[in-house]
Amino acid sequence: MALAPGAPRLREASRAQSVKCSAMRRIEATRFVVAPRAAPGFQRSSGLMDTSSINAQSIFDDNAAALKLSWLTGHEGWERGFSSETVANATSSADLVGHLNLIHPNRIQVLGDAEINYYQRQSDEDRSRHMAELIALEPPFLVVAGEVGAPPELVLRCTRSSTPLFTTRMSAAAVIDNLRAYMSRILAPRATLHGVFIDILGMGVLLTGDSGLGKSELGLELISRGHGLVADDAVDFVRLGPDFVEGRCPPLLQNLLEVRGLGLLDIKTIFGETAVRRKMKLKLIVQLVRRPDGEFQRLPLESQTVDVLGLPISKVTIQVAAGRNLAVLVEAAVRNTILQLRGIDTLRDFMDRQRLAMQDPDSQFPGKMI
């Protein structure tokens, strides 16, 4: 049976659309999953990160190259990880990784040259006692860092107890810093939000709104004006620090933008390398709405915010109507937000002028209306 002209292309387009829809269904299952509030300075993992998957093997695989790690012994204990109680009680990543400390059980113990030299100066009885106490703590794994190397007694005890033992020539301080940053990253709370995430004038802006309002078309217009795409439809946000939320694109949707009537567009291929971004900090949310004029607040007297992973993010609401240049309005909103972050608030200045005018109508002040 002969195929109609263009049939293979239609099949490819249909297959691409089904792949994207499948990805969106998988992402939809985890959308708006936010971690419970943790103690100040530390963010616990949300439903997107299963702490049971964090074990000696996964940590070794993720950090072996950067830290030049070698797995010396204890391979049978590859599944060792953190207890749920340890993660729940942690106030920072420093509680999960640190120098040798027999007071804190079930954490990654790092032994540097100072600890090994101190151990070697002890009597045989003290050595045996200290080693027994260390192994009894059941740490996820031990790291011997520095130039001295692991004592034979420690290697023997780790082998007998199936305690993973890693070694590296890097300093203990460098190993601890890297592992703490790694633990903070993988245990950070995360959420997947719907919208188009764009870099506008160096600021991460999330365009949100009901389906069919033209978010993707607006994103395409902004990209054509020189701004950069981070993610379309689904944006993965993670709170990596106490005062910022970072957004990325799921790998399956990287560089793609879906526009009604055009299908999937590869922004990197069409507009070039500078039209896409790997990640951006979320600073502003622009919500597109379609409301009658009578239901729309033209001059909001207070700034609007949206709680994202425990952080208040500035929000601007823009009405969608025929003839409105949304790209210009969004750019203006971003510029105004930048001014507000620098301490310049136009609405507050106007209200101050108004108050002065009401107190003394005959007074002269900059910007007085005549």
C-alpha cells in the first residue's frame, strides 16, 4: 500500500509528540512535591529524592572522579547509608559528613593525616578500643584522606565488618567540603512546576497561567528578542541554599519548546547556543490571566509573592487581551523588579508624594503635579 506524501514525517512528528507526552506524564506524577520544612539552614529531601537510594555505592560513583577515591575494602557493605532518624535530625550537611568523631553515629567519618598520626601514637590497647568504637558506630563508609594511608588494623576491621573503606590522596578538608556540598545538593527539597522558565536580563522568570493563554508563544517572542530558554512545560526547581531556588530543565525536554501549530522547536538549533540556559535562579513569577477589566486590580497596593519551597518569590499578574504586547510588558516587569531589588520602589515613591501633597497642598516637592 502506497504511503501518502509526507507520511513518514507525520509519523516522526507523532512519535516525538508521544515521547514528550510520556515524559510529561512521568513528571506530572511528581509535580508540586515539596519537602517538609526543615531546621533553619538545612533542607530535607522531598518525595523526588528517595533517601534509601543514597548509599555507599551511589556516593562513591558520584564522587570517585572528583575526589580521586579508591574503594579499598568492605565492598559487601555497598548498601550502607544513612538512617532515616539521622537525616531527620540533621540541621546541616555538616551533621552527615565530618572529621573523625565518635560522638555522632551513622555519619561519614573522614580520617586525615592528623587522625592517623594520632592513632599510630596510641598503645595497642587504645588502638583496639578506638577501632572497635569506630566500627560499632556503623558509619555509611570511612574515608582515609591524605598521604599517610590507612593503617592495616583499620583495613582488617573494615573487611571483617563489611564497612566500606575509601582512600584518597586529597586532604581531609577538601574531601569534607566536597561531600558536604554533595549531600546538601542531593538532599535539597525540590518541586516540579508548570510553565515556561526564561532568562530575561539575567533574571530567572517563570511564565505561568492556564493552558491556551499563549505562554509558549510569549516565550518564543522573548527568545527572539535575545533572551534565553531554560525549560518549557515542566521546570525542576531545587532549593540549594537558604535564600535561592534554582530551576533546570528535565533532560528529556532539554532545549525544546512546544508551540501550538508549530509543534516541537529545538531552540538551540534554531537560535543558537546563546538562546538556551542550563539553569537559573528563580526571581520572578509572571502569571498570565484572562479576566474582565472589572475583576482585574490595575494598581496593586502591596507586592505579591508566591511560596516556592519555603521562599517568597515576587509575582506579577498580567492580563491577556487582544492587542497587548505581552513581551514588552514582561520585560518592563523584569526591569521594575530589578529596580525593586536595588531599593527603588516606584509605587512607594508615588504614595509618599501623594501623602505629602495631601498634608500640604501648597508645598513644592519634586514631581508635584500641576
